[in-house]
Amino acid sequence: MGLKAQALVAAGFTIQPKEFGLLTASTVAARASADAALAEMDRRVARLESFNRLSADRLAACLRQVIDTDPGKRAIIESFVSILQQLAPVLPIVRDFREKLVVHSVLMANAHAEIPGLRRTLENNAERARVLRSSLDDFLAEVPYPFDHTPPLDRLLEVIQAEETSSVVAEGPAFFNQLIRAQAATERIDQLAIRVFGSLAIIAATGERALSKREGVS
């Protein structure tokens, strides 16, 4: 709520602070609320650290067993693990992207209002998204795309760019298309991470079940 309130105040809207859980309708109060929400999210993620570490250790152990019993799977396992390692530094940028998309959505929901600073705020937000996207492209250009795709595309960046070509609004303002590109990129990165991690989990679970059967464990 704080992020949305901050965007509206920055654009020149007058807000009712209680509707956003704020004491005052100021940019400072809105930013403090947004920072507090992000800090709480970080605390909750930190509480999952032990579980995540144990899960990662089990997954790694299962994958090692699979490679030991079926060396033919080594290449695909190492390929998937490499992709996840390459995506790791991208995820903080994706989080910043999402902030810009939240701001964009709340501003567009109020785009009917005749507020002098609205278009300027939209354009500034889109420009920040464009800068973030530029920093992403350097990472994405090196990340392979390991799944079947038509036409065949070798890199994640190529997949995103192909999708963008079909989603850009020809008559839309530049800032609008920049946000469309940002959203397409974040969604595809999320999908790739989920598919790669899911594929590793399936390989590990299948290997674990096969091992249990060989050992006579039900």
C-alpha cells in the first residue's frame, strides 16, 4: 500500500492517508510504509532460510545419486543447475521491476484524472524500468533456453524479444510499451526458473523412488 500511495502522491494526487494505512498524506510517510513492507517481506523470507537450505541439500543429494546410477543424466542436470546459478543475480533486478509494475498499475487505474504530473510520473517510472531492463539483458543474453520452442531459440533473451515483438502496441505511447516489455521479461524469467527447478525436482524424485524400490523400501 505504501508503494501505491507514494506513486499517487508523487504524481500529484491527493490521497486519504487512512485508506493506505498512513498517518499523513506525504511522500515521506508513503516511502516509510513501503520500506517497512519490504523489510517485513525480507524477515519472512529469512525465516524460511533453514527450510530452504535443508530442501536444497536434499535435492542436491538426490541429484548426485541420479548421476551415480544414471551417468547419462549428468549433462541435463548440470545444464539446469547452471541456468539457476546464472539467474540468481537477476532475481533482485526482477524484484525492482515488480515495484515499477505496481506503480504503473496504480497510475494507469487513475489515468482518467486530469493531474498535470501524471504523465511525467508514468514516463519517469517507465524510464527506470527501461534502465533495469538494460541491465537484465546482459545477463539474459548468456542464459540458455533449454526447452523446445518454435522457432528454435537458443537464449532466454531471444525468447523474450520474440514475445515482445508480438505484444508491443503500435499506436501506444513509448512509456506504455516499455512497461509491457518489462512485464514480459519478468514473467518469462519466473516461468523459466519454475520450469527448470521443477524439472530438477522431477528428476530427483524419480531417481529417489527408483533407488527406494531397488533397496526394497516401500
